[in-house]
Amino acid sequence: MIRDDRKLLLSSKHPGKPKIQIYTSSGLPLSTIPWDLSPPVLIHLTVTSLIVLTDEGVYRVYDLSNTASYRQYSLGSDAESGVVEAKAWEEGMVVLTGSLGWLEVRGWNGGRAIPMAAIGLTEPPSAWTLIPPDQSPTGHVQLLISTSSTIVTLDALERIDQRISRGPFSHIRVSPNGRFLALITITGALWVVSSDFGRNLSEVDIAELSEGAGMPERVEWCGDNAVVLSWGGRVVVVGPAGESLRYDHPPAVHLVGELDGLRIISSSTCEFVQKVPDCTLAVFSPGSSHPAAILYDALDHFDRKSPKADESIRSIRPDLANAVDTCVEAAGREIEVTWQRRLLKAAQFGRAFMDLYNPSDFVGMAQTLKVLNAVRYYEVGIPITYEQYIASSPSVLIAHLVSRNLHLLALRISQHLGFRPDPVLKHWATSKIARSSQNGVDPSDRGTGDDESICRAIVEKFEKEGERGVSYAEIAKKAWESGRTRLATMLLDHEPRAAEQVPLLLQMKEENIALTKAVDSGDTDLVYQVLLHLRSSLSPGDFFHLLDDSISPQLRPAVNLLQVFAKQADRGLLRDFYYQDDRRTESACLELEEAGQQDDANERLEHLRRAAKSFGESKDRLFEAKMTEDAHRLLTLQQSYERELDHKFTFSGLSVNAFAHKLLVEGFGKRAERVRNDWKVPDKRWWWIKLRALAQRRDWEGLENFARSKKSPIGYEPFVTHLLSLSPPQPTHAATFVPRCDAKARADLYVLCGDWGKAAESAKERNDRTKLE
């Protein structure tokens, strides 16, 4: 609540600056928020937050567990004309602006306000209300707006005129189930219709109820069963047929419609009005013949040791299961513990006479009542009913307790219901860190507010209460956001999952620790994630210094992965790494590899030059340096020959053997001889190269002259076999070289050439009878 500055106040009172005060339903103060903006037009509580919207279109979202922190957002230029009125639900709000347009805000994260369909108003509506998405037939928020004599249904896309003629209306209220509407007409009638205006359910003249007070100040639903009107402190509950009940709470009340009833908040009490549940009527209605009532009476007779107990049980034996279930349901609807216990005892008494009964409902109700009684205690002050608890789910109740910093109660309820304690423990740890950051030392810690003691307290609590391991990463992130980097690092040491540790360590600029954790995890994807992040965020010098495995041997796997990645995706990074790490041999090998991949000869020469230089800088790589220099010299000569021959021939990239062979084939014998001399091609290899080249050219005369030039170092059998291997074979020319071959092989060589006569003569000359035959 906040004081309404529009109301007059005696000058002797000095209220000071406005304050928003938050209380429990039992009237205990929770927190006070100083308010420094323009007057609010909306104060709305969700399960975990307080939303306050000003008439200037600015709204704040306060965390109920720590109201000192808030997020502030603006509705933007669409609300520059100001805000007239607003209504909210759990996940958003709808705002009526000064220009008589409606804006929808979805969620509380500062999203853009979405204009709803235009309706063309010239003055503010006499009444309007919203239907939340969970009750709307379209699944989106809808507005019901009273204009002149009709009501318009409005959403983000369209407006629908309901075409009724009983307006304008001063109040429009939607029932909790969204099926009914309560309308107060300008003539003073309470009109209840279905939400689609298809059925007229009831109509009541409120003149007698108002007792001359005029139109009601507030109109709310009491569950889905009745409509409640209030004038000052007088509250009147109007039933479907016009019957009424009156409650007086002078001087004034505040009404809150609930799922199954109505909460009346006065200056001294918080009361709950609801229709008596059917199960309660079945048990306690005077003269009830329901089996549950008889079972309840049977328990009373049993306690008084009356024989009528057995007689009563026998009379309802066929309906005993129904009686037990009804007693269990009635126990859930009771507020007083005495009656809860009595009804559950009656159900337990009835179970003893049943052969088969599933006790899950009975046990579940007992567990639920234990939870409800705990939160209904006045020091907690959450008077939730059984229907509300079931409709909202236990997890919502636990979240609400956590938002009130009732961590121990929330934890015990979670354990009692078999829920994971993670959300409660995480919020407790976050709150502990926040309090120690705001106050220097948490008073409850009695001097243990330093990082070590807070970390130890959190770890001990998590290990004691956490069933299957609670993540420390989220807590560490909160600590880091609070400026407690050291505490965050200490907490992350207890996080078993590296995938949770590493991203936060990177955010905290703890690169070395992040890389070490990633390497220790054995997850290559995680290591790559860290390496790529470091590559983009650090200078090359810092990056390579961090990866120096001579300083940090445990990072050697990361260095190996970096090389694998860089070879495939970033050769420049790999070159820089080798240079920074003084890896001459690896750098030279990389240059050689890239030289082999280049199509342009000039670029290949440059890579070879760099490789030779890198090899030359290492005493152990003199042979490699010489070989690389020879490759550079060979490529240079090949390029010079290409230029001399007007690029009619391509020699670049050929080996010495292939280069000499091509020169001979193309008829450049002198140039081939130069290659032979410059690279000291051995005679045997040279004879093989020239033999193949002359045979390829079909230069039989040149081949004959070459064979006669001097004694062949490879013999003459290669001449024969190579000529026979040509396509087509040349047996005639091959046979001319057979006489120069070894006498033992001549007969076989003549056979290969197809000259059987000379083969026989050769065998005869050697007196080889076997070969001759």
C-alpha cells in the first residue's frame, strides 16, 4: 500500500516522502520502499515481484526478496501522453494512455509495449476490465470496455461490438473461471450474464442493498458463486437469486476476489468468505444422511464406546469408500486443525472396515494439510486455501516463500513433498551473497562475512541439503555480478561440471583457470570454445603467452588442439603461434606444406625461401635447409626456362628427374645436361631418364648413338625391356640391343623380341641343350 496524495491530509501531520509498504495477510510488515517517482497508477503483486507503474509511463519491477534492487522500464513514446489507468495479471499488464489508446505489456522484462486495436474513444470509458490469456477464449489477453450503451471486446487485432443496449456500466467484473460477467448498470442494477452475452443469468436491483449510498464503490466475485458489493465498510454478498448476506467492517474495506472465495481486508482483520463446500455440507449439515455424516457420527459413538458405532458402519458398508473420500475432502477444506484432525480420523476409522482401499489420497491430503497449516501460521501469514494450493501448484507456493526469504520453511516443504531443493538453496545462497555485499558483513554470520566463510557456509549447506548435487555456477555468477570475483572463483571450484564452470570463468576474465578447467574436463568442444573466445578477446601476444606449455605443461593438450584446428581453419594463426613459440622446424614444415598447395610459382618461391630460412636457423636441420634451398633453386631455374621459351612449356613444380625428362622429350638436350650437372644426377639415373625420353620421342637413331656413347652403367637389358614395354612395342629396335646384353640372357631376350631363330643360335653358341630344346 501507498498513501494516496490526492486525498486531503491534516496539516499537523507530516507524512514525508511517499513510501510503499508491504505486509503479510496477518498484518506483519515485510518491507518499506521509498518512492521517488510520480504517483503510481498501478501496484501489482506477482508471486515473486512487485510492479509499480507511474502516471508518466515508467514502471519498476521490485524483487520481493530484496526490495532494495529493482529494474526500471518505460512504456516508450506510445505513452508520452501519460497513463490514465492500468490493470495487470501474473504475466503482464494493459495500460490506458492519455490519448485513450490501450497498450499491452507482455512479461516483466522490459519488452516493447504493443498497441492494441483502435477503438476510437473521445472520452475515458466508464468501466473496463481485462480477461487474462488463461481465461480468454482466444488464448490472448482481451479487454471488455463499456462505451455508451454497449460493450466492446478488444484484443491486439480486432474489436467486436457485443451489441447490447443496457449501458453504460459503472463496473465490469469477470468471474474467476472466466465464464460469467457481473455488470453494474447506470440505473443501479446488478446484471450477471455469460461471458459471451448469450445467457442472462440473474438481475438484482441494488437500491435496497445500498441503503441510499448510491453506486457501490467496489464489485468483486466471491469465487464463481456470488457477487460482492461494498460501500465504505459495508460488504454485501449477493447470491444468484438475489438473496444477500451483509458484513460490516467500519470504516472501510478492501476486497480481493479469489479463485474460490473473497478476501475482505479491513483495518483490523483479514477475513475469507466462501460458499460452504459440498463435502463439508455432506458431513456437517444438520440431519444429513450422507454416508460421510454417518461415518463421522460412528467415530463419535466409537469414542464414547457406544455399540451404535458398529451399527452405523454396517448401515453404510456399501458406500464406505465414498464416505472415507468425502471425509478426506472435507478435511482439506477446513481451516481449524482440530476439525482437520477429526475428519482425517473419521476417514481412518472407516478405512479399517474396508478390505481394499488405496491410501494415496489420504496420505496426500495429510501431507498437504501439514504444508497449508505451516504457511497459514500468523508469523508466515499466507492464508491459502486447498483449492488455491491445488490450482497454483506447490512449486508456486515454494517460490512465494522463497521470495519472502523464508528459505528454511521452503526447504522443509520441498523435502516434505519430495521436490528437489535446488531452487530454494540457490535463492538462499544468492540472498546471502547479496546481503553480505550490501552490508559488508551479514549480521547473522557474526563476523563470518568474508569470502572464505560465505563459500564454506554455502558448500556445507548444499552438501547437507542438496539431494543430487546443486549447481554452483549460478551462485558464482550472482557473486560475480555483485562484484565478489574471488568468492565466485571459490564457488566455481566446487562445481563438478566443467561446461558450467568455463563460460562463467571466461566472463570473469579468468582465462587461465577457464582453459585449465576445460583441459582437465577432457571435452574437446569445451577446449575449442575457450580457445576461440581467447583468440577473439586477447591480443596475439597475450594469447600465445597464455598457451606457452613450457610455463604451463598442463596446457599441452590445448596447444595440440589449437594446432589441429589452425591447420584446417586458420594457417595464419598457426604461423603466428610457431613464430611466437620459436618453433622453427614446425614453421618451416608449414611453409613447405603451403608451398606445395600454391598454384602461383612466385608464392611458392616465397614459401620455400621462408622454409629454408627457418630450417637454417636450427643447427639440427642443416640437411633440410640444403634440400629446401635446392628446391628453391630448381623452381627458379624452371621459371627462367619458361620465360626463355616464351611460356610455351610448363616446368614449374617438376622434380629434377621429371624436369630433365621433359627437357629431353621436348628436345632441349643442353638444358637437360645443365640440370644434370647442377644437381649432380648420378649416371645410372641419367641413363634411365634419357632412355625413357628418347624412346618416348621415337628417336631410334639418337637412342643408338646414346647407347654407343660409352658403356652403359645400367647395362643393355633395360633398353630391350623398355622398348618392348612401349605402346605399341618395338621388338625390331629392341632386338638390336640384345647382342650387347649378357650372353646368358640373350636367348630369352630374343624370345621376348619374337626372333626364335637368333634365340636358338644363342642357345647353340652356349651349348645350352636344354634352352635350345
